[in-house]
Amino acid sequence: MRVSVQIGGKALDFDATKGIDIAIGIDEGFSTVNCFHAPPARFEPVRMGTFVGSTQMGGSVNFKNVFFNPHGNGTHTECVGHISGEHHRVDKALGEYLFVARLVSVYPTLLDSGDRVVMRESFAGVEPEGERAWVVRTLPNPDSKRYQHYSGTNPCYLDPGVMDMLLSYGIDHLLVDLPSVDREEDGGALAAHKRFWEYPEKKFVKRSITELVYIPDNVPDGLYLLNLLVPAFNLDAAPSRPVLYPLL
């Protein structure tokens, strides 16, 4: 189904039936992606007297409590409230939900320390065209990213200089297939996060970072329409479901 939208003064056509879901869902236990030593998600039926909120356990309906950490269990979007002393809710960091996004695949640099880091030079030859969102796919890109347990493994991260580049391009929304844009253990520096939100100097509240996406190999680099879906959680982060639509 061909649909036309106006974004940033440009008319864009896309097929609304061809959405590419790049989210990693939240499941119970350690069967899905996990990082930063977060406990696994749990789904537990509510129990009140003789009532149990599980049809498999004899209840009339499924009525369950959900326990999870948005930063450690599955794809999530976060706002400046993740690092600021003031409270900010992630759904207010968007305001809009449809963006032109560029998917870029990069090879991280292996440092002498053993760290794998996405450097500014990794994007050599990529020319922005006014898009406001970038989706970064790191290579190699095994399917195991969808259920990788990253805690204690010092996974790949972004050099803060990448954030300077993105801001110079006018990028407000960054999506990565990594647990964090910063090093797992950095002494609380959070340099890339702070650089992107220009915190504490300016504290841009209308920018977002989405982590732990997964983009299959058969999705080519280029421009897409991004629908960034974030529930109305009064938190600094929430599970999210970004969907890419190829432009026609």
C-alpha cells in the first residue's frame, strides 16, 4: 500500500505493508538479549484470594505483572533524563514519531587495549541528506545479537567524536545495535551520552538514543522512513519498537 507523507517539507512515498521491525522484544528469563547485569524479565500472574491471572493455571483471564529493566532487557529508547539530575520522561523527548533515517553499516576499530570502538573515521564516505535520525549497524552482524548476554564482556561502543559528527549533521535521534553508546565500565564518565545531549551545558531534551536494535543483513544501507514507537512511561527510558520503511 503506497502512502505519501510530508516530512521536513519533502514528499516521501513508502509502502505501509513493508515495515521492517528492528526491535528485540522482551521475554522472560535469559532467552533474549541482556546487559549491565540486569535481572531477567519476569511475567507473573496476579493472585488475589482464589483468583489467579493465568488461563493456563485455571484463571478466567490472563492478568500479569511485568518486571523488567528497560536499559538491560531488549530494545529501548532513552532521553537526557538517563544522565541528568532532573527528571525527564522519554516519551516527551520525541514529540514526533516519523523521521527520515539513514541506515549505516560500519566496522569498529580494534584498539590496542582490545576495545572495539566505532570511530568518526568509520563513517568515511557517508554523506547526509538532511535526515534527522541515523541507525548504526556494526559489523560483523551475527543473528546472535538478538540473544547476546553482554554483561562483563566490554562490548563495542562509540567514540564521543562520533557524536560531534552527528550533531554537525543535525541528527536528533540515534539508534545503535549496541548495549550502550558508551563503554560498559567507564567510571561514570558517559562521555558519548553527554556529548550527544550536550549535557550539562545545554541539555537537549528533544533528542533520543535507542540501543539494542537488530537490523538483519538483508536490509541494505540507505534512507528509510523511521517510525519510532515509545510507550508513555514516566521514566528516562522505555522499551521501544522502531520500524523502518523503505522509501519508494
